[in-house]
Amino acid sequence: MSEYLMEMKNLHTFFTTKRGIVKAVNDVSYAVKEGETLGIVGESGSGKSVSAMSMLRLLDDNGYIDSGEIYFEGNDLTKISQQEVYHIR
């Protein structure tokens, strides 16, 4: 069991567009222990919302997690079904 409640490791989230691939989140990592609060700040378009939506597996149809791991309570959310993620959410 990990010491972290939630951990994101080397997340890469991309979107397929008419003009090609958009790398919205490129190699983001962070971790939060139980009882901690994490604030994420950055410029508009820097990937804050996309990283959160990736964690919740709520990306638009053209978005996908290219690589990385997202753990919540020891479960890799990138490897489980949408139904299992729904119950976690």
C-alpha cells in the first residue's frame, strides 16, 4: 500500500484534432497524502483542468491518456474499467 492517497506519475494526456496531436499535459507528476491539500496554479491553457479530468477519466472523446499512472488508494485508474472509476468517483 502506498503512503499516498492519490499519486500521478509522468502523466501525458493528448487530444487528437484536425491539425494533429495536442499535448495538453506532458509529464506531470504529483502526490497527495491523506489529510493534505494540493493547490495547482498556472497560466491559462497550462493543463490544470486536463490533468484533473484525466485523473477522473472524464476526458472528451478526442482526449486520451497516452502514458503515465494515476493511483487512488492504490488502484491505477488508467488500468481499470470506466464502471470501476465511476464507483470511485
